[in-house]
Amino acid sequence: MSTPATAAHRPWSLAAKLAYLRARLTKEGEKPPTTRDLASRTADEHGKPTLDHTVIHATLSGSKTNPPSRTILGLADAFDCPPAFLLPGSDDLVSLEVYDDYEQAREALRLIAPLGQAGAEGLLQAAHALRAARGLNLPDAGTPPAVADPKPRPGRRLSRAASAEASRREINGPFR
């Protein structure tokens, strides 16, 4: 499965990133984790979730688009991803996971930082040579999976009286 955005695609919304991550957590032949399942993945040392399932639902559905940093950290725990991936402009999940998971990768980047473009090119050549020596093909950047942004739901439900009035108008038409 490829990551949500590549250079040729527009950045994904937070809801689309979460939909992608939820699909990634879904085991083949099983249902996707519920929002309650995801909330339980944020449990603290006392077993209490640090993020409520309603917050996860609101973010997944696209009705909550700019959560605070505490929520971003909880979502990262729930969806098993680096928190930076959930921020705008951070669409390369594979690179962020390597950066998060491997201290050596962070050290390599610190070492080449003062070397600029030449250092980056040298690191890239070394990585290509290492992959070739191990007989590994270059990973395919691929295309993003077909997960669309969730559509927001209407803002509020009608009261009983307003719902009855709307039904009456629909049945009787505009001229009765």
C-alpha cells in the first residue's frame, strides 16, 4: 500500500489521512476498527483512553479539521503513525516512519545537514549501492489508494415539529 500523497497529488486532508491509516490497520477479511477500538489504543497507564471515541469520529468524518496538539498526539497513538504525518504538509508516511523508528536515520540526516545538496546526493548514492548489494529493487512510489475525503454531514437535525412541517409541505406540495 502506498502512502496518501506523492509529488503529483494534492495533499490530503486530515480525515483522508485517517481513513487511509484506518484501512492500513484493518486486517484482511476483517472489519475496520471502530472508533471505540481506536480510542482504546490511546489508553494511559490506568487503562483510561486519553482520546474519546467521539473526537475520533468527528475527525474521521471531517467535521473536526483543526484539532489541538493533544488530540493530534492521541490520534497518532490510535492510528499507529508518527504525529507529524497528521499535520498539514506532511504527506510522506514512509519517510516519517523511518525518521521516527530509527535513531541511525536521524543521525545520518544530522551528519549530512551541513554538507547541503552534495551530502544528500552522497547519502542517496550510498543507499542505492546498499540496496543493490543486497539485491533489493527500488521501492515503487506508487499511487495513492482510492480513499476519498469523507463528506461532512448536515449541520443539525430538525426538531419534531420542523420535521413534521417539512413532511407536510413535501406531501401537499407548495400550493396547498
